[in-house]
Amino acid sequence: MAATLVAGLGLVAGCSGSVDSPATDNVAAGSGNGSSSSSSSSATPVPAELTITPAKGATGVLPSAPVVVSATGGTVGEVTVTDAKGRKVEGELGSDGTWTSTTRLAPGAAYTVKAAATGDDGTPSTTTSTFKTLKPKVTATYGILYSGETVGVGMPASIQFDSAVTTAKMRAEVEKLVTVTTSPKQSGSWGWLDNRQLMWRPAKYWQPGTKVTVSAPLTGVQTGEDKWVANDASASFTVGSAMISTVDIKGHHMTVRRNGKVLRVIPVSTGRPGATTETRGGTKVIIRKEGTVTMDSTTIGIPKGKPGYYREITDWNLRITWTGEYLHSAPWSVGAQGNANVSHGCVNLSPANAKWMFDNSKVGDVVTFTGSKRPFLPTEGIGVWQYSFAKWKAQSALA
């Protein structure tokens, strides 16, 4: 009976433990640490994993390479990309949540990327990365001409590089980035006069009073082998009155009109007949007002002591070609003015007429020459008006 009783007690004990096991488990789980619900609410933070391109510490990065920031396990927040001077690189978030720069980088520059992100569980995080762009052998330079000036109706908007933009693809890339804004609005087109000169001209001469603004955000553009642009530029100019002169080479006179009204008919003497002396025919633009200039035949290949040599100091000079054609005072040829062509290619005027012309002219005024067998080549001056508008548009690298 004792043995039976002991066995029975063991059985009861065993059955009692089975019935109470949930409560017993809870006590054991919380033993020495409080309740189990407090422990299960504490989770390890999981920040988003940020990836930045170019990689941290990268060097020789192409200025055209984009900066890209993406996140795994979360979303990209604020991103700033700045150079050593604090200048920002613009960018934006795409529909896929990736931040990508929208402007080019400068060559030979160091950049810092600071990016924030939020993990899927709400955990914030930030990271910083640095990289350097390539340092080119040549930094390409350029200028926007006639900034801030009042010009004539024939002056195009001009961006001039100090060295060639060597390939058609590179010229097209430049042209995609530059813009012209006119007020009032006028139709026109970019075109390359040569591989250094990008110009925008209206379909017809400018309307007097037009305000022209040129924007050239060209930082990071490649213009040749190991040659990159390192700056942006912008400029504006105003178009003044419509001063348009016509030189009748055979008739030996020049008719000057302002806004369609004849101001003066001036007797002139132009270049004497000959392959290298006849004044070039075509539509030119006053490039510079140079005042006093020394005319020296050595600049056109006629040295001292050779037939045709000359060296003269001349006044009231208006330059109309890079090849040496001017309107200027020529007191020695007054007798020929209105009667014969005796110059080496310039337009000779009397001192009084030359001064009047100089005082009443501005850069960009138009001077058209008729009656010559020697053509004016567009690159010999500002030759945009030697093209019809259709042909000028064909000078665009994007045509």
C-alpha cells in the first residue's frame, strides 16, 4: 500500500505540473528580468545603406560624370554636393528614389558629398564622401563679346573660344547648353562661323531697342583632347539705332542711313583693281572703333623697300574686317574720293567725313559693299550676313 501511495503521489504531481505548464513557463522566462513583454519590444535599428558614385576617394573623375546617390533598405533624403569654395552642384530625386546631379562638375576640383537617408524602420542616417575630378592639361577659355554695350543691328550674339572646339560632337554639346533670350522676341539661329566662333543671329537685322541676353553654362564641357571648360558665363547687350551704310565701289560713294533715313552721301575711294587690293564685296559689320591706326604694308606681306610698301598713320578708323579693311581718314586721296579707287582695300574718306562717320557709328553697324569681284569671306570679319538665313541655320552643329 505504501508503494502504491508513493506512486500515486508521483502521478498527481506529474499531472499537476502538466496542467500549470503555461504559468510555469512564464515565470521561468521572466525570471530575474521582469516581464517578457518588455524584452520583445526592443529591436535593433536598421539604417538604410547609401551608395554614392563616384566612390569615396576617387580621383580623375570626368567632369561630365554624374554624381549618383541611392539607398538600399530605405529612402534617400537631403543630398548636397559642394566644391572647396562651397559652390553647389544641382541635382534632383528621380521617380526611382535615386538622387542624380543635373549640372556638370568643374575640372581639377575636389567635391564633398553629404547624404541623408531614412531606413525602412524610420532610422535616420547620414554619410559623407569625397572625390576629385581630373586636372586637364588645358583649361579651355572663352568670352561673350560686346557685353554691356549698345551695338548696331548687325551684331550677332557671339561666344568666342580662345582655342578650337575640335570636333563636331563637342561643338554640338556646347550648342545644346547655350541660350539666347531676346526682348522683344525674334527668331534666329546659332551657327559656327569657324571652330572657335559660335554666333546667334536673327533671321533679319535686329529690331532697334532689342535687349539680348546670352547664357553659357559651360563648366565641365570638353572642347579638345584633355581640354575642358572650367567656368560659366553670361552677358547682355542692347541694340541701338539701325545704322546701315552702302558703299558703291564703282560709283565711288557711300550712302549712310539711320532707321531708313539718308543722313549723308559721302564721296569715297576704295581699293584699286587687283587680286589683293580690290575692296571685298559683301555685307560687313563694324568690328571696332579704333581711332588712330598705323597702316603698315608689312602686315600684308609687302616689306620695306619692295614695290607697294607703305606706312601711314591714319585717323578715325572703323575696322570692318580682320584682314585690314577700315573706313578711315585719308587726306592724301581727297582728290580721288568720288572719282577713282586708289587705296590698298580700305575706304578712304576726307578728314571731316571720316570724323563724322566715326562719331556717328557704333560696333555692329552694317556696311554693305557692291560692285566688287572680290568676295568677302565670312571668317574675314563678322560674316554672318554673307549667308542666307537658311544657309546660316545649316552652320549649326545641331543641323
